[in-house]
Amino acid sequence: MNEHLTVVDHPLVQHKLTLMRDKGTSTASFRQLLREITQLLAYEVTREMPLTTRTIETPLEEMEAPILAGKKLALVSILRAGNGMLDGVLELVPSARVGFVGLYRDEETLQPVQYYFKVPEGLQDRLVIAVDPMLATGNSSAAAVDLLKQAGATDIRFLCLLAAPEGVARMKEAHPDVPIVTASLDRALNSKGYIMPGLGDAGDRMFGTK
């Protein structure tokens, strides 16, 4: 992945995203759509996973067949909204290891504060995919990637549903080596840090909280 930002413009991705943006979409439908769209995005973010071969026997003959190389993928959810994307990737890569990063924003300093961090061992030997539906200011995403790098990760990708130009710029400045895969680069952030036109608060819509 050479580009810093990949926008997945596949028709199914764009169709499902439109349904998710619609404020009339129910919590149950939103969750289902998030799982489906994440699966399609995961297909793109894992495109360059390394392959090796192994000898197998088909019903007709022996062959050298391609198979994933190296240690299992590590999937890291940025709490809490990232959890809505875990299932979609795990359906595609059921053997992936899973970690969690919990950050909240200090209302005084507006800086991200860590409250939870639990990730698989051996991150330096794994492809690490961090998931969070919204890349808004990019502050918490950049902080989460900082923590993953401190834990040894060297091959990191960031998977989100929506990105704002401000968040993409912040991530590129902080982590130019971390490609971003998203379904849409939206217009801008509003004064409250929400992505416009966006889809509201992904966590609230996913879990039915306000």
C-alpha cells in the first residue's frame, strides 16, 4: 500500500454507506450494515498480506497452493465504536488476534487520555489493523497508533468508515507510514468536531445510546 489514503468506491460499499448515513436507519440495521461494510473494507485493507505456499492434495493431484504467511493478523479496536467493526473483519479472518485501546478526550486540554490497553503479543511480527468508524480530528487515532508503535508494531493500517480531511492530515503528519482505508472522505469537521455530512455519532447509532 503506497498511498496514504485509499477510498474504497466499490458500489456495494457506497450503497451500504448511504443507508448508514440516513438518520431513519434503525440501530439494528446500522449494526448489520456496519458489519457488512467492514467486511468489504477489510477485503481491501488485507489485499497485500504476504503469501507462501504449501503442498496439498486436491481430489485430482498434488499441488503447491498459496496460503497466508507469517503470524496471524492483529486487529485492534479503538474503543468503543471500533468494536462495531470487529465482527466484520473476524468473519473474513477468523484466526486474527484481537486487542483494544481505550482513549477519552480530556475536556480541559482536549488531549487523548489512555484508560485501557490490551493487545496481542508479538505485534512486531504481525500486520496490525486498527479500526475506528470515524477519523475526525485524528487526535485519538494518532494517539492509538503511538501506543501500538510503543508496543512494537511496525506494519500498521488504519481502517475507518468515514474520514475528515483534518483527520487524514493529522494522521499523515503523525504517522506517514500508516495507510488509511476508508469508505468516504467527507467534506469537513463542524465546530463540535463532527464529520460533515457524516452519519452522526457512530457509537450512539450502533449501541442505541444518546
